[in-house]
Amino acid sequence: MPAVASIAHEIPDPTADDDHIRDRILLAVNKTNWRPIGFEVTVRNGIVHLHGIITTDEARQATIVAAENTAGVKKVRDHPWFVDTWSGFYAESPEDIKAAS
């Protein structure tokens, strides 16, 4: 029986193509109250790019975790901008800032 279980983990999910991955992430995140404003997801070869505006670091982390926990995802790239709703301060994602330097 353990041999059958190990084989099952090696069989790819037939619905884990880029379109299905994108749809699953959008569905999971859009039904929350912390979703990024203008939330967009692009997926290519299992690599997910998250876009939108976030107002808390917790929302950023929750969005990343939701994407990482989606079947077929190989890597998550974080692009949402942070906007402080009180002061209007805004900043690019830490990943984008690091990539630009």
C-alpha cells in the first residue's frame, strides 16, 4: 500500500495548468476581506505573479501563502504595492525593490 501512495504523489494534477492555478488563487483570495485592491494574478509555467494594492503586511503574507498552497504552483513572485490609507504613503513590494537594485 505505501508503494501505491508514493506513486500517487508522482502523478501530476491534470487541472494544475496555468489557467486553473490562476482561477484557484483568484477564487481563494477574492472571497476574503483582506484581498488586495485591484488584485490580479498571472501564471506562466507554474510561476505565479501577484499584483494589486495592499494596506497591511499581513494581507501581503496571506496572499502569498494562499498562492503557495495552490496545487501546481512552483514559485510565487510578490508584486503588490503597499499603500498606507491614513498618510497616503506608498511603496513597491520588497521583492521589486530588491530586483531593481
